[in-house]
Amino acid sequence: MKPQTIVDWAEVVSAFAVVITLFYVGYQVKQNTETVRTTVLNDISTDLNRLFTASMDESMATLMVKVANSPDNLTQVDKERLFNHYGLFVSVFEATWRHREAGRITGEYFDTMVPVLCKTHGSPLGLDWWFEWKEAITQGYWYEITKRCRFAQPKIEQSWYPAPK
């Protein structure tokens, strides 16, 4: 066999090896994408379970009833706990919205969460918080949820927990 023929065959074999390697890399990327999506869903589920578990605490449940029935009678401690509760909900749901925007979860999965957020922030104090702290929330997320939940800005004469100016 002539040296040029050997070089020609080596090039053909190399080309096949490159094509096979590209298919393998594509397969690995697909597997990695599925792993990331699974991890994201698991993280979201864990965060939601923690939120709902914290909400089952008797003192938190009592606070939520107090907010619904007599929001004017909240103590400073109540307001601080409520502020943190609302903030935690927004944080978890906003992160989920970001995952949807990045294509790591489906819109359908996110849609199942929207009614919970609408209920959580649909109270008078929840709306106060939602509009007062608007600048601290990703604007695309804030506008989408405001529209989907049909939130209307309440007349806020004196916020129960004002945003820093």
C-alpha cells in the first residue's frame, strides 16, 4: 500500500471518528439537560414543601387567620413574621418563574402554582406588600403575576411595612 493511500484512509477513519464523537457529545448534552430539569423540579418541590410545612405551624396559621380577620391588630412581631412569609413566597415563586423563562420547567408546571400566589398575596396586606415592594421583585415576574392574579393597587395611606426609600 502506498503512503498516500494510507494517509487517505487515515483521513476517512478520522472523519468517521469525529462524526461518532459528535453524536456521543450530543447524547451527553441531552442527558445533562434532562438531569438539570429533574434537579430543578426536585429543588422547586423541596422549596414548596418547606413553605407549606412552615405554613402548617400553629403560630403561622394563627397569624394568617389574624391577618384575614383583624389586620389592624397586628403587632410588630406579627408584621415582621408576615413580611418574611410574603417575601419567602415571592422568592420561591419568582425563582420558579425564572426557571420557566430559562426553559428548565414547563409553563404548565408554573401555571399550577399561580393560584397559590394569587391567594397568598391577594389579601389587603398581601397587596400592600406586593405593590410597596414592587421594585424588589423581578419586573417581568411582577407584571405577569399582577395581570394574571388581577391585582389592583390598594390605596396605601400608611404601609404596614414600607419599602426603604
